[in-house]
Amino acid sequence: MSAIRYATDERITPAQFRDILVRSTLSERRPVDDPACLAGMVEHGNLMVTAWDGDRLVGVSRSVTDFHYACYLSDLAVDRDYQKHGIGRELMRLTQCAGGPKCTIILLAAPAARDYYGHVGFDRHDSAWVLPPGRTL
């Protein structure tokens, strides 16, 4: 593994996004077989931090934020072959920096990562609620 390069201004394609989701295991919980949805996720995520080994995308942090108060970190994906090298932590650190000094980072942890986020500095929050697609109010 060579030196990892991080970028906040480098756009990725839906195909690259799908590929990193698959290589990270996040594809188990993301619509990787829905190209239109993936394209919308890439187009409308307004904060994308990427990690590169040469020209190979090895990590991504995709967020939706107002850059002042709240940043929802929707996807944190690191290639399985590059995990446990601090890439995910650096992607989150750069996301936090880009969000601004008063911006709170919010995320829903994947089941296998529930304990990870407390280890890196997040506080557990017990009042998150979700409304799944197809369920009406």
C-alpha cells in the first residue's frame, strides 16, 4: 500500500461508488443493484471525501450537510484490503473539518460497526428514529 491521498473536491462516478461499496461490505445495506438510486446518492451527497491509492478509490465518506449545524454521514466505506490502517478515521476527520467548527456529525452505525464509533470519539445517542421507504405517516 502506497501513501493514501485524500480529496474533498474529486467527484466519483456511480460505478466507482458501487465498486467501493462492494469492496467494503457496505453493499449488504445499500442499493447497489439500483443504478438510478446510486447516481442520485452520488449527485446529491453534498460532501464527499475520498481516499485513493494511486488512481484506485479505496475509501469514501458521503455526507449531506448544511456546513454549519449538522452533517449526516450517510456512507463510510473502506475497501476491506485497506481496513485497519486509519483510513476510515481520516475520512471522518476530514468530513468533520469540512463541516465546520460548529457542525455535529450524525450517523447510523452498521450492525457490525456499532462499537467502533465510540472507540474513535462519537457519543452514542438513543433517540434516533427512521421511517422506512413505503411506510406512510
